[in-house]
Amino acid sequence: MKQWGQWRGPLGTGVAPHGNPPLEWSETKNVKWKIELPGLGHSSPIVWGELVFVTAAEGVGARKPFTGLTPEGAHNNMDPESVFQFAVMAISLEDGGIVWRRTLAEHQPHQSTHESATWASNSPVTDGEHLIAFFGSNGLYCLDMGGRLLWEKDLGDMLVKHGHGEGASPALYGETVIVNWDHEGESFIVALAKRTGEELWRQPRDEVTSWATPIVAEHNGIPQVVVSGTKRVRGYGLKNGEILWEAAGLPGNVVATPVAADGVVYAAGSYEKQTLLAIRLGGA
């Protein structure tokens, strides 16, 4: 509970149970250090022990015309007009010094992103032993805490609605990594072995593009993967990917990650209409 190893922290809710942050700060007040980072990355930083981990997509080299697919309905987009380096950095929590940087891939992205987004919007996750960095169509990577690459996985190229970019982060629970792959093609959710990258199970999803990160919630001591979507919020058995339950009611363009507490899953969306579902796992 004292680590911040994933998107939205130890509980997946944005709450820091042992946090004691300052109530006010400025450029000079209650700021321990500040550094400039390379490239672009809207992924959240995560913290484990004395290290802060961030990801970035950094344009390098000469301008390179983008010849990729422009999807129907594209607007307010930013094209990748160069080769990009997809990198993970470990930063000292004490003084902001760069402890290590690992460039994991270098190529031109296949699709645009929204002008307010980046090609490094998926947040990393760690358990203090393995660090999972996900760049969507640009690869899934597992490193040790010293930056050594242990395995990598290419899940394909997403076809995102309007070309507005990718953003769902991976989940890590015990020995399992879970990735949600909702797009305008064949959507799926997949579970991989943390130590090897071996695919444990894959379940097709009757869904269009979403940006929601999976969570793992326990009910009666049994973990299940919960994922929001336009057509259904679904619970999957962590062990084999079996669909345990599903519930409709969210609007389109689902971005919000669900949260779970006291046996209830809360899932929300706000595109066409503002909607909040409370789903009791005991009756789902």
C-alpha cells in the first residue's frame, strides 16, 4: 500500500492510503525537484521504492512524411511526422537524476493520435520485480528493475476510432499481465505470464474502441478481471478468461477505468450521456 506501482495507485482508485501530500505548492514552494523530460508522454509516472518510472515517445531524426491510414471521421489529429523512440526511464525519487533509460523500439507509428494525446499514453505497471511498459501498437515490454529487457510482445496494430490514439494501460496481478485491446477491428482481452510473456488465454470482445484499463477485483477470494466497454461491462475469470457476468448501460467512447470496493464495481462513461453503474459482484 506504500508503493504507487500502477495507474491510479495501489487500490486503483487514485487514493494513497499512506499519503501525506502538501496542500499547496508553486514553482518554489513544496517542490523537491523538477527536471525536463524528452519527447511526449501522457502516461502516469509510477513509483516503487526509490525509483520513479516514466515512459515517453520521442521524435528523432529528419522529418518523415506520414503515409499511414487516416480513418473515417478523423479530426483534431496529430500525425507522426518522424521516427519515434519508445523509451522507459527510471528516475531517482531523491533528486530527480536519470538512473537509466531503455529505448525499446524505434519506428514511425502506423496511425495518428489526437492533438491532446501522445504515442506514450499507456501507463506502466510494476510489482517491484517486473516492470511492464506498454505502448499499444508499438509493443508490450517486460523489464527488470534495472532496465534489462526480459521479453516483448507485438499484439498487432490498432485501428482506433477517428485515429485519436491509444491509452488503455496493462494490469498486473500476481503472475498475470492483462491487456485490453478494444478498437475498430477484432477486439480482445489477453492474459500473459508475467515472467515469460506466454499467452495464457485470449477472449474476443464484441466491442468498438475504448480506452479503459482493466482492473482485478476479488469476490469470495476469487480474482476476476473487470473491463468497461461501450456494449457491456464484463467480468472475466483471471484463471481462464471465462466471462462471469456482463452488464449494459454505458455510453460510447468509454475512457474511464472502473473501480471496485466492498464487493461493488463502479463503472462510468460521459460521452453521449453521463452514466454511473454500481454492480454488486455477489449478484452479477
